[in-house]
Amino acid sequence: MKKLTAWLQWLDTHILKLLVVIYIFLIPLYPKLPLRMVNYTYIAIRVEDIFIAIMAVVFVIQFLRRKVQLDKQFVILFGLFWGAVFISFLYNAFVSHFIALPHLGLLHSARRIEYMIIFFIAATSVKSRKDFELYLKLMFSV
């Protein structure tokens, strides 16, 4: 029981780092095959989308538990960008009607945000120079 508790504590401390390492290998090595197509569109849900969603859920849980902290400067800048993305989507979908199918615009906007969430997860998982060097070595090895 003691070993299990020690392992769970280690996992609780390093889960984001572990997920980022898996992500570093998953993105370039796993093919971009669609897992499920969205009906009547050319948009597909892929394995990496599900993995990023899992990473985001773990990140939010760790953030709520105060295991990770965000730099407010980045949060403000990214929040402004995400706000601009959705305002642009809403304007083009419902005011100027440049987007014929609004759900497509929403999915494209959500995918932009999905990829940018990885920045926050990776930035908060780097706690020392050793972590940064590990990520860098893994990226070059992949």
C-alpha cells in the first residue's frame, strides 16, 4: 500500500509533464487519421483532439487544486485573442452571413483554441531548466 501511495503522489506531481511527453511523441508520429467524421462537413475528430481534451481536463483539475499556476500576462493576451476569434465568428455567422454553416465556424474556432491550450499546459509543466531540456531533447529525437 505504501508503494501505491508513493506512486500516486509521484503521478499527481508529474502528470502534466507525462502528458506533454506523450503529446510530443503523439503529434508527429501518429497519423492524422480521422476517428469520426462530423456529418455533412469535411471536419474530422482525430485521436489527438481527444488526447488534448484529456490533457485540458487534467490541467483544469490541477489548476483548481492549485498544483499549477498561470502567468496572468499570457492569460490576458490569449484571452483577448480567443475573444477576437469568437467575436469574428459570431459577426460573420449571424450579422454578415459570410459563414453559411455556423457550426463549421464554431468548430474551426474551437480547434484554434484547442491547439493554443497546449501552450499553457507545457508552460506550467516546465518547473526547471531540466524539464525544458527534456522537452527539447524529446522534440529533436522525434
